[in-house]
Amino acid sequence: MSENADKLSEAEVRTIAHLARLAPSDAEVESLRTELSDMLAMAATLADADLEGADPMTSPVEAINRLRDDEPTPTLTPGEVEHLAPDTAADGSIRVPRVLGDSAGA
């Protein structure tokens, strides 16, 4: 499939990379042009698949949800939570690692 004539442009790959918060090198951009174009071509073939008579499914394996009754149970005390926390401040708040950077938008 790598001989795809409809290969994405370098600008399109850089835009996709920017949206994914990636900064590929020039060599990686060229490789990604082929890889992403092949993925899109494969997805396009799936759009043409004949699904007449196929049952919808959410998983390839049969699964049963085992749900329990929603009943209130005792909760942890503040002291128990503080004991389980990896790092606490003097005021009792729990410190967690930063998840989003300074430039992250909502």
C-alpha cells in the first residue's frame, strides 16, 4: 500500500502532528506521510465493506456485565486517605503529579 498516489502533503502531516502535540523531525514527517496515507486508504476500504446482515457489536468477544446493587457503603476517613496518598501538604491536601502543561487548553 505504500505506493499510495494520494499521499498526504507535508503540510497536512505537520498539521496533524501539531494537533497531536507532536514535533516530528523532517525525516519522520516523510515517513509519516506514507504511514498516515496508508492508514487513511485502509479506512476508506472499510467504508465500502458490505455489512448487510451483520449484527452490530461492541466487542469481538462475548462479555457479560456483572453489576452489583448501588448501595451506600462506608467511606474512607480523611486520615485513611492521607495515609494512602503518595504526597500530602501541611494543610492536609493531596499533591498529585501535573497532568497538563502550561499551554494546555480546555
